[in-house]
Amino acid sequence: MRNEKLTLITQTAILAALCFVTFTFLQIKIPVPGGDATSIHFGNVFLVLAALLIGGVYGGLAGAIGMTIADILDPVYIIVAPKTFILKLCIGLIVGAIAHKYAKINESDDKKYIIKWAIIASIVGMSFNVVADPIVGYFYKVYIIGQPADVATILAKLSAGVTFFNAITTVVIANLIYVSLRPILIKSNLLVNYQKSKKAA
């Protein structure tokens, strides 16, 4: 039990670091009115991957911590760091809930079943982000930061388009990595939830 907890914490830290690195260094910033910016990035890829591999709570925390730290260290994004933490955690929880609580993909060895539910969970999680990110962003900027409503509206519209693009790339890339990485982790006894389900059986 102790080793499983340590493995989960270690994997969470590694995936948080990957979220940080990909968001920070694999992004294209798009300047918008008011000195703000939105960006095409790959941080969400490792957030979704984390939720598929280690569950919604740990996966969500990996994405939330990694990308919130990235925001804090970026002078453009530092003011939206709290919003980032909440939204990324929610994405992880949604993906994890569908993949593990509902579909229980770590209790299956049926590749088609696993891939199907991993994709469904990813799509639902990123669909939430496509809707929530611009809406939450609008209210956060207007009522917390005090940005003019017209500027926040323009930013929300631009953000929605970029977020949609990010969502598509995230679903595709995260699932390609997941399908490739899952068997390796199983053989190495590093997929903790899979080990627990097999022990219970």
C-alpha cells in the first residue's frame, strides 16, 4: 500500500512536470486586447494522459499544479493562475470519473473497450474545457480582475476558438500516448490501479 501511494505521488509529480514543460515551452502565444494573451499549447495532453493513467484526482492535480506553476512564472498569465488550477483539476476529475469510475478501464484487458472509453472520457473532459474556459474566463476577468466587459468578451470569443483547437489536438495526442504507454506500465508493474484491480480479482 505504501509503495502504491509512493508510486502514485511520483507519477503525479512527473506528469505535473510534463504539463509544466509542455505548457511553458510548447506553446504559441496569441496576443489579445488589453495586454492579455491566449495560446495554442500541449499542456492539456499530459493532463488528460495523467487522468487516464492514474485517475481523476491525481491526474487532475498533476495538470492543475503543473500548469498553475507555469502561469505563476509567466507575467502574462500570472493573474489567471487560480482559474487555471480550478479548471484543470475539473478536467482531470471528469476524465477520471468516466474512464475509471464509470467504465473501469483499468479492470479490463479488452483493447477496443479501453480505447473507446479513453477517447470518450477525453472528449467529455475537453468539451467541458471548451465551454467552461471562455465562460469562467469572462467572469473571472470582469468580476475578479476588473477588466472591461467588452475586452473580456472579445477575449472569451478568441479563447473559445483556440481552446477548441487545443481540445482536438489533446484528445488525439493524449490517446495515442496512452495506448502506447499503458502496456509498458503494466509490464513494469507501474500502473497502480491496474495492479489493485487484478489483486482484488
